[in-house]
Amino acid sequence: MKKNVFVFSRLAPEHLERLRAQFNVTVLDPKLGDVDAQYAAALPTAHGMIGVGRPLGAKQLAQAGQLEVISSVSVGYDNYDLAYLNERGIPLTNTPDVLTETTADLGFALIMGTARRVAELDAWTKAGQWKRTVDTPQFGVDVHGKKLGILGLGRIGAAIARRGRFGFNMEVLYHGNSRKPELEQELGARFCDFDGLLSEADFVVVVVPLSDATRKLIGKRELELMKPSAILINIARGQVIDEAALVEALQEKRILAAGLDVYEKEPLGESPLYALPNALTLPHIGSATHETRRAMAECALDNFETALRGERPKNLVNPQVWKG
Ligand code: NAP
């Protein structure tokens, strides 16, 4: 008998077809109205769930008594109540590696974009303000040769550090839970304590997972430790930075600029960030290229199908619950 699966975010038609060939598929459709009612109808018989972008914990999953796996089409898994999944013994899979280089590209785009004020000066040019040769009001700051501080030298952090070290001759500083001797060797990276990294780096790139330990990791105190000439980049999760404190720091020019892909609340909606020329704001597009979104979906499908066959999937977030 075919198993029942619930798709809780958009999948490309070919990926839905792939699922339909193997399972009875129900797709959540917010356009049909009451999302909770759709969960309530589908979950009691669902063996698997696949998707991204919706919080999943006891509130949504209490009725999902048959659930064998949740496959997230993302590397970050802060939307899932992991303690609850562990208690229930529900395996969760994610999509590491396939999005690393693409997200690092975007991190570097934010570095370049803030330093050279790309979006701001594009708007200025198109508004007809370019009347004579530019002067100091339009100048930016150099990227090459500067100190690149990576907060979280994991997969994506290391990929950004490589771009900085080998593409832009930057000195790499990092802070994290542990030392990374191989990356220190490869990149000449220097481990710093948290405050040391903030006060020394010209670019502070935040690329840690969101957890209780990293929520509001960067607040008023941390922003005050940064140099007035420094730039903050956040491609991790919005909640890692106290956004009100950041807005204040940017308004008062206590740091030079911020490049942001993620926000405390998404979509961003009304925000004081819009009025700030020194804030470069992108709509959470770290992994959003055609190639990488396809690769992420395929990785998530591989994990999902493997787990539903009863075999151990490649990317288990909570391997301790796998009963294989
Ligand atoms: P990863 O390989 O697990 O790397 C995370 C790094 O953060 C690890 O090096 C870890 O250090 C470090 N870390 C964890 N807790 C920390 C703390 N309290 N203080 C300092 N460092 C800490 O993950 P990844 O694949 O690089 O992804 C990182 C995050 O990026 C994801 O969780 C996701 O939220 C975000 N992301 C965003 C986008 C986007 O669209 N903007 C796209 C992809 C990913 P240790 O190794 O020492 O534990």
C-alpha cells in the first residue's frame, strides 16, 4: 500500500510528480483558506511530511500519530521543535552542502554591495543624481586586504572565508564553539574570542544556526564593540541579531553599514531599515538560485524517500532517534 505524504510548501511540478509516483500526496494550499484545518485533515494519516518555511512542533504535530519522517528543504532547522521531535522519536532531515557555495556567493554579494554601496548608488544614478564626477559623498570602502571576521566557521562560513582569503587577499578571523585546525591551516584563519572578533574585524559575517545560544547574539553591547568603520553581514537568521539595536546603530552611524538577508520577522513588512541608506536589505535569498533550489528539493526528496523505505537517510538532524 502506498504511504501518505503531506507537502507543506511549494514543490516544482516535476518533484510533485516524483512523489505522486510513489505515495498518496496531499499538498497544503494556503489559497484554499484555513491552513490549520488542512493540517488537521492530513496529519492523522500522514507517514511523511516535506517542505520548508513553517514552524512545526507539538501544536501542529500532536495529531500526526503515524509520522515516520519530516524532510525539510533547508539546512537551517530552527522552525522545528527538535526537543518535541526527539521525544516523539520523529526523524528530521535537512539539506546541507548543496546550498553552501550559493549562500556563500550571496554573503559575498552583501560584503561587496555594502562596501561599495551598490544598491544605494544604483538608485542614485537612476534617480538622475549623477550630474558630475562622483566625490567623497559617493565613496565606499575597500574589501580586498581587509579583516574578514566569520562568526560560525561552518560549511557556509568557510566558503565565504575562502572567497575572502583567495579572491580578495583578506585576513580571516573566526569565532565559534570549537577551533578548526584544518581551516586555520588552509586559510591562515585566526581564532578570536567573541569580543575580540567584533572589535577587530572590518566585516563581521554572522553565519551561525539559530538556537537558544545564538538568539540575540549580537545586540547593543556587541554593536558597540564593532569599529565605526566596520560592516555587519547577517545571512544566518534574523533573530540572531537584535534588530532594534541594529537600526539604532545604523541611524547613529556607530557602524558603517549592514548587509542583511534575514530578519526577526519575515517577510519584513514595514521597517525603519527601509529609510537607512547604509542598510542593504535582501528578501532571504541566500540559497535562491534556480540550480540550488532544485538541488535542495532533490536532496530533500532523496532523504524523504529513503526514510520512508525504512533506510537511513543521508542527512539526519537527529540521528539518535533513527531506529534502523
Ligand atoms: P554549519 O556547517 O553547522 O555551521 C555553523 C557554524 O556555527 C559551526 O561552525 C558552529 O561552530 C558555529 N556555531 C554554532 N553555535 C555557535 C555559537 N553559539 N557561537 C558561535 N558559533 C557557533 O551550518 P551551515 O551549513 O554553515 O549553515 C549555517 C546557518 O546559515 C544555517 O543554520 C542557516 O540558519 C543559515 N542559512 C541561511 C541561508 C539564507 O538563505 N540566508 C541559507 C543557508 C543557511 P562549531 O562547528 O564549533 O559547533
